[in-house]
Amino acid sequence: MVCRTSDLHSECAEPPLQCALSSCVYHVQLIFPDNTGHTFFLKVWCSSMDDLEDWPEIEKALKEKRRELVLQGASVEERIAAGGGLTKAVYSLKLLNYLEVAQCPSLTEIHEDIKYLTNLQSLFLCRNKLRSIPKVIGSIQSLKVLDVSVNNLTVLPDEITQLPNLNTLNVSCNSLVCLPEGLSKCSKLYHLNISKNNITSFPSDFYSDRLDLLSTVIAYDNAIEELSGDVSKLAAIKNLDLSNNKLCELPFSLSDCAKLKDVNFKGNKFKDKRLEKMVNGCQTKSILDYIRAGGRGKGKGKPAGEDAGGDVAEGGDKKKRPQKKNKKKQGEEEQEEELAKMVVRILHLSDSPTAPAITVTANVKDVRPYLVCCVVKGMNLKPGNALKRFLMAQTKLHDELCVRRTTATIATHDLQLLKSPLVYDARPPADLKITPLGRKEVCSVELMKTLQQEASDQRKQKKRQNVSGLHKYLQLLDGKELYPCLVDAEGHVISFPPITNSDKTKISQTTKELFLEVTSSTSLQTCKDVMDALIVKMAELNKFTAERNEETDAETPGPPGSETPSQTAEQQQQQQEEEEGLLIQQVRTVDQEGNLKVVYPSKTDLPNADETLKIIW
């Protein structure tokens, strides 16, 4: 082999090879300068990993072959400021599928070497001072979640539209004036947040049937002047927030969005003043009905007399009779829909003196400050696979709505096993003991070590690319001096978010009353949104279980043909509870001085609950 150093290229065309033993990154490149393929040059060089001693998180991730890395807080900010940016060593962690670098004001740019993180699925670069996103972002084809909120971005690279698997894009709280054209090529996009920018319009291809999964568009506090009549092409649109923009009218086709359940147009100055009043005080259904009718003076609505097929009825009598028939049919359909709704009753605090009381200490402020709780009665977990379905639904909410527990965490307890009052606190790891689900009581320090070792063993197993279970969430507590926990009246830790809750309060098929908690480090509204979604899902599962009429596992089966009166009474009570639906008991949280922090659910929570629930206060 002939090697001529003068012909070597100065750029690395191949990903770097990591060496854990020498803490170096080796770059390898094959070069064929004569284009014949007969003579090639091999270029190998080593670059220091910016002194890994200063970055123990990266060194640990490298040695343990971790797939998740979180860098945030004052310590990380100091190192970024001192080094003039994020260390390039992070880009050698090619196994990463989750990377979060947040709350670092000195971070103004991301190096192009991020292209080497080809397995990355979730990238969180929020609450920094980023001025740009490298164009190579489009080469990370596996990327599903991109969050660059709360930065100093003025433009997004067009290459973002080359991400075929992107399902969540959050660019809120920046200084953007437009979105890149070609966004419809991200056909798996279902959540888009562009709020608090200076955007004046959506891309020309945005209203496209290619975005048939897009369900949430959050675009408040912008300068958007028009909502296109093609909005009805967004077949899956469910939540639309365009409050505080510059809209002056709404297209009638908005009412054709069959799945649209929640809209917010507050803060816009509409030509139709009645519409302007409605968007500030009426529910979504009323607003859409008004738009469907054409608004005042038939504004942008469908022409009067035009039927579903587009033909105009002729003759006075012929015009009225079909309308009466349609109104009757519509009334019957609305009645059927109302009867089909799942019933959820709310029990007020004044009517539930036994409701658990929760005190939130000041220690959680810098760890995981937000908490929302409630009690649910009437959930039937006894028949067949009802309990398994509920646990699977909770896991799905954790992975999707809670973004793998990074934004929020759900915990469920058997209310009968709780000792109230409860305290939501944060403690040093060495002082926190818990009996995790399926395990013996252990100190949180030992629990984390055990889980990390289990995660390491999982990674070493063949055919195992990712860790599972609790091991997916260990990095969420990296660098925390205090761990959040929910403690009962006897001093037992019953919840250790976002890792696990206690085996002492574990729910089972015999659980009749559930205590639900949602914690978050993001916002109180995040907790409420997750709890809303959980209650809707529980109502759906309860209805599904009742309709399937699955057999109930008897705890102490009697001889064939025997049926005791107590069993009959229990079945009758269960049937009555199913007919009455779920009962949600309000729970109050207060601070250490007794001042109210939040009551859930309140009148503003469960807003029509996807219009699938009938809420009875």
C-alpha cells in the first residue's frame, strides 16, 4: 500500500471510532485520489476527548455504553462557559438514542459532529441560547422528537424537513419568523409547537393530506394572519391553539375537521364581533357550529340552502320539508351520541371529608416541583385482562404523552393501603428508602446502583439493543442532590418519581379505589393534561371491560353450582357502579403553611374531556 500524506484529505468522511481505554476518538478515512480504485490511502488520526475528567457524565456513558444522556444545570453550564461550548466528546457516543442538553445559557451552537449520532431518536436542546441549528440535523434519519424551545433561533434549517420519522417538533419561545417549506414531508408529525415566535404564516404545503397524523398544533403568541380553508385536509387535527395572533376571520371548512375537539382563538380581532365574543367564552362545539352556519351574515360559511351534495333545493315547500327531516335526524344522532358518552362524576371536597390531604415541601422546588392528585372510584380491574390493559395504557402514556417520563410521571396506588396525610418531599439519596415494585426495601442509592448494573447487563446480552423497564429512566436523576418522593403518615415512601412507586400500595385486581398522582418538572399544566388523558383512558377501558363481559377470577371458588347471596349482591353492586361510571374525588395539595396550591379536578379541568365524557358535578 502506498501512502502519500500530501494527498490526505483534511476532513473526516467517516464516523469516529471510540476507545474507552485511551479516552480518545480515532478517525478513519479511505481515499481514492485517482478514482481507479487500485490505489487508496488510509488516514487514521486521534483527537482528544476534551479531557474527559471534566465530563464524568460522558465518561460514564462511554464506559457503560449508555443510550441516554442528560446534561443540564449549573455545573454543566460552568463547563460549557469555560470550554467555549459543548465538548465534542459527546458526539462520540454513537449508541445514544436520547440526548438532552438544557438550561445552559452559554450554549450558543451545536457542532456539526452531531451527525455522527445516527441512532438518536430524541434530542432536547431547550432553555439554552442557541442561535442556529446545524444543517446536518437532516442526516439523523432516526430522529423522532426534536425540542429546541426557549433559545435564540431566528431561522430553522430546511433540512429539518428531511427527517422522515419526526413526530414531535417543539420550536416554541424563539424569534422565528417562518417555518421551512416542505414540512409536509415529515409525514409522521403529530405534535407541533411553534408558540411564542414571530411567525406570520404556515408553510404553503402545511395544509396537506400528507400530514394525516398531525393532531396537535400549538401556535399561540405569533403574528399569523390567516388560517387557510385547506385546514380541513389535516384529517387528524384534534387540538388547535391560535390564540393571540392576527386572525380576522375563520374559514367555514374548519368545521369539517371531524376530530377537532379543542380550539383556542382568544386574543384575535375578528371582523365578526359575535365570533370574537364566542371564542372568549364558549366551548369548542358552539364555536364550530357557529362557523358551520356561516357566522353573522353568512360570512365565510356555506351558502344557505346548499345541501351535503352541493345542490341547492328548489321550491319553497321542497326546501323546508327536507330541512325538518334533517333536523329530526340530527336530533336523534345527537341523542345517541349523548347516550354513548361515558359518565364521569366529580365528588367535591366538601362532600368528601376523607379525601387524602397532601402537603408539598419547599425541597421539591429545584427537583420536581409540580404535583396533581385525585381519587378514582368505580374502576373495575377484576375481570379477565382488565388490570393488564390498564397497566399497558399507563405505559403507553408514559412513552408518548409523557415523552418517556421526561415531562411527567404517573403513579397509581390502592387507596385502601394509603395512610393519610401525605407529604411530597425531596430527600438526600442516602435518606430515602423504598420498597420498589416486586423488590425488597432498599436505600435509593443502592436501588440506583442495582438498576444501573441490571441495565449494563441488559446491554451486554445478545440481541438486546435497548434497556427496558425502569432502566430506561435512570438518567433522569443524574446529578440530582435530592430525590423527590411521596411519603405517607407512617413515614413510608410510597412513590419515587420518575423511577418507581412502592410495592406497599401496589394496585391489584381487587383494588376498588385508586389514588392517582402525576408529577412533573415542567409545569403544573403538564400534570393536569396528563391526568386528564389518564382519566379519559380509564373511562374508555372501564366501558370496554363492561362491554366484553369478561369472566371474573374468583378468589375462593365454591363447589360447582353454588352461588351465595353475598356473591350476587357483589355482582349487583358492580353492575350499578359500571352504570354510574367513574367517580372522581377531588384532592387538594397545600404548601407547608397550609396555603392552597392546587385542587384537581377543578371546573377548568377535563374541558369536555375530548367530548367523549359526560361530566357530572
